[in-house]
Amino acid sequence: RENTGQRLSEHLLTRGTGTGGDGAEQQLGEQDRTEASPAPMAEPSLFEQGNAAFRRSLFVEAVELFSRALAAQPEDERVWSNRCAAYLRLEQLDAAEADARRCVELAPRWHKGHFRVGRVQQDRGELVDAWESYYAAHVLEPEAPLYAQMMASVDAQLSEADAPAEALEALRALKLRILQVDPMAALTAGDPSKRVPVTVLSGFLGAGKTSLLRHVLSERHGLRVAVIVNDMAELNIDGELVRAAGASLVRAEDRLVEMSNGCICCTLREDLLSEVATLCLSGRFDAMLIESSGISEPTPVAQTFLFEDLLGRSLSHLARLDTMVTVVDAQRFALDAQSGESLQQRGISAKAGDARGIGTLLVSQSECADVFLLNKADLVSEEHLKALGAQLRALNASAKQIVSVHGRVPVERVLKTGLFNWAQVMQAPSWLRELSSSSHASESESYGVSSFLYRRARSFDGARLEQLLLDRKAAAHCLHASRLLRSKGFWWMRQAPALRLEWATAAADFVPRVVGVWLGALAEMAKADPALVAAVSAHTQWDANYADRKVEIVFIGVELDRKAVEAALDWALLTDAEDAQLRAAGLFACPPSARTGAFAELLAPALAQLEQCPDDAGHEHSHAHSHAHAHAEDGACASRGLPSKSDVEEMLRQTLAPSDDEEEPKAAEDAQEDANMIEPH
């Protein structure tokens, strides 16, 4: 960013800061390329008296005092800047402009001078010039939120119904020029009603995404659609058909963008920001369609639209995520999900070390969909199609389902639907709904699809659980991938009783993960106040033997034999004798077998960190934990040491506190107008 800011500031300062009231552009000389040397200090008493008068709203007196200060020190840009602020309050715009431009002449690389010029221009109604001056100030001081806020205020003015069309077009052209070197510059707030709706298209390789793209680009639907694709060569589409449909290809008059490395999920976020912003700012399109690669998960693309930088700028100011479409190969979805193969085994991994399983990828693409496109419907029976639909509903009940052949669907079913809702996406997975449900009833028995919650207090034995996972590869096993679509939850095991583990299967894939330390284990290791621990235990209904440790997993599948599944899992739990031995040793002690036995590779990094942390009540660490109970669920915390006794007790107290859904009151904005008008002595 520093390099970009340097180039842009040189460019802006070389060509001037915009036009004044008479329309004349001020050209700055070669000497403006160097950093302004500190000006001599004005007479402190006059400068301070002027600042004090301004703060008391005595603007005439402030002008007089600043003028006397300038008589003694005419090269002090701060005094020119502050007198400009006073003139602005007196609505003496000509005098304010003269002071602002003198300030820029004296210190061309000082951000506040450009801000002053922008304030005069905005008061005069020269909004495009004002936006450019604010942008110059932002380039010179990118950490100051005020300048982005002022750019946004100009955007808002030009979004009003009576704003002149030529000014809006001029601002769009200005942003497009700046966008070539600074993708984030254009992402300030505008008119929400004018944001371009975006559809993100995902689906496994060969599912039919390209067929859908061809259909959208060639169909006469009356919409002007911009498309961002992975491989333009795959489209192989007649440009005449595209132009007739009002869509776009990469030619002077049209627009279709190919991401440079062929995989949207792996491109730099800034690349996608730049492409989408450029298309949106052109003002030519009614909708946008982004194709993610066949091996990508669509969530990172969605997050690009929600990403905000430190100044609050976001792609969502220009475009809104409208629909997440997942194309499903009706013939191969179940076969691919149940294959047990990884992307590497098929030679289609994104990069070296990509260990994802195909089943995990397909489930991820399904769980965030607003629309399922069940493609290649002509290759399967109606009964097969209905069964597939039931399975997809088990993974994502809220998504709409559309049956298609060769990707041909009514375009209004996938563009400008208004279906996307990020909060719903986060709550959409069926396992999450089931885990938080109080009834835990089976969601649907149609076509044998059902779900249930497995809950136990006792831990798994790692060796037996590992054997169970090997046994489930047999076609007749109750947990075989042909029956188990998805399972997810939390668990613990004998080999590492302090660690909270995540359980996740997607068809044939099993992907466990360490997500943190149980709060009960933290309390034990820190020797927290027994009375406080007892209060928390009673309040949250902790188990008398295991505190908050538990096994809680949701299973979703087809023709699942619940009794057989529970019996298989119960076999992997500790026996009575093993459980008694574990509790006698202490529920935070790790046996030597944890280093070499089942899941050793998974446990090793976290166990190494636990061993580095003293278990006495007085241990202290530099790692601050202000997020209380969430710490116990934060895998990153386990890699940086455990909290102190006082931290743990604060977590326990927050567990007892009543839930509060109200947002924290927002702090007053840093950059209030008066506070930014005065440069302190």
C-alpha cells in the first residue's frame, strides 16, 4: 500500500488537486515532489488563542488571531489551514479557497491541505473535484477514516434523485481511472438501490456450469449481464449470439473477464475486487455472473463481497451478492461423494498439499447454495432425481431446486432472485440446525433421508474410533458413505481429554480438527475458585464427572439405521473400567500413548502447547484473552498458551452472566467536523 500511495500521490501532486471556483487548474511544480520541510512554529500565543476562539465558535475572532499569526510566520501551513476552517464556518468561500490552496502550495504532501480544498469544493457544489481532493488526502494519510467518509458523503450527494447526470458520469470516469492503480479507491458508499446484483456459480468439474453460462450469454432475456469466468476457451460461444442477448465478451464494446490464473477461489482478493468494481462502475450492466472453479468452495467468493478494509470500504457498496447457485451433476453427484477419493488422487488439486476430499468439497458447495441446479436430468430416472433432491434437502433445506438439461433454465431463476442472505448461510447447514434444536426430530423420511443427534458424556477411545472409521469403508457398514451424507459436531477422547475436537464427515471423508480447550479443563488446570466452578456447573448443567466435555454429533444420511449407528459409536466409547481409570488420572492428563497412538498427528501440536503451560494457579502469559468464553473454542488460542487463573475465572463469570443480544453502543466518530478543523499546536 505504501508503494501504491507513493505512486498515486506523485501522480496527483504533479497534475494538481482539482479545479477551483473559476475552473482553472493549478499545476504544481517539480519541487512539489519532495516532502515539505517542517515550517517554523507560529507565535504560540496567537495560534493557541485562534484555536481556542474557534472551539468557542468565535470564528471572526479566530480569523483575526490566525491572520496576526500569519503576519509573523507566513510560511506556516497549519495556520493557513486553520484560518481556512474559520472562513468556511463564516461561509466566506473565496477566502477559504485562497487559504486552502496556499496551504497546498506550502506543503503539497500534507493531507490536510487537500482536505481543506475538498471542503471548499464540496461547499461550492463542485462534487467531483471535491471527491478527487478527498482522495488525494486519503492517499497521503490512508489510516485516517475521515477522508473515506468524506468521499462517501460526496457519493451520497451524487446518488440523490436530483443530482446532475453529467456529474455522476464524471465521477464514475474518475473512479475508473483511479481504479487502474488503486482497486479499493472506488469502494466508497453509494446508492444501495443502484448496486449490481451478483450471482456466484459453483459446482464440481463437469457438472454443467459452462452450459449454464452459454445459456445465459446467448439467451434473449433482455438483461445486460457481465460474466467473470475461469476459462474463456471452454465457452466456445458465438459472439454474435452474445451481443444479440445484450451480454458481454472481451471486445471494445462488450465485457467478459477471464481471471488470470484460471481459478477464482485462488486469485488475490484484490484482483476480483478490481474486476468487479470496474464492471460495476461502467454503468452498463443489469446483473453479474461469477463462475468459481470446479474445485473451489463458493464461500470465499461470497466473503469478498462482505470484506471491508479499515476505512469501511467494501465491494458491497458497488455490488450486492444476490444468488449462490450450485450446479449438481444428477448422474454423478452420489458417485463422486461416495468415492472416498481426494482431489490429489484425481490429479485436480488446486496446489501441492491440497488434501481435501471430493466428498467434503461437494458438501461445502451444497451447504451454501440458494439454488440447486439439478443438471443432466435426462441421464437419470425420475425416481433417481427425486431421491437426489431429498438428499440435497437434507444438506440444505432452504435452497430452491431446479431441474435442467444442458443448463437451460429460465434466467430469472438464477439472476436477480434476491435470495442471498449471509445470516441464513451461516445457519443453513442442516447439522447446525439439528445441533441447536431442542426436539432433534428426524427432518425428513422421504426417500429414506433422515437425521438424528448422537449425544454422550463419556469420551471415545482413540484406537477403537480409528478402527471404526476403517470398518465403515465396507459397503455393508451402517456408516458407509452410501448411507452417511454428512455428520458434524464436537467430541473428546481419552488420549487428550483437555482438547475440544471437531467431528466432520462428508460422505466418505472424515476431517477431524482441534478447535480449542474445554472450559472445564481450563478451570481444572488453572485451579479456579471451586465455588465459582460449582456455580457454573449448576447454571450450565455440566456433567458431574466430565464438566462441559461431551460427544455431540449430528448424522444425516439415507436409510440410516440409528440403532446400529449408535451401537457402533458406543463400542468406541470408554468402558466403565477405562473411564474410571481416566477420571482417577485427571481429566487433563495425557497418557504417553497420545504421542504414538491413534490420531497422534492431529493431537501433537496442541499437546505440545499444553505441556509448555504450567498447571499451577500462578502461571501468566503475554497472550491477552479479552474474548472470555470464546477462548475455550478458539483453536488459535491453544497454539499460543493458556490463560491465567484470573482470565479463566473471568470466563466462568461471563458464563453466568445473562445473555445480551443488544449491540455495543457505537462510539462517537473520531472525525467530528470541529475536531478535524483545528491542527493542534
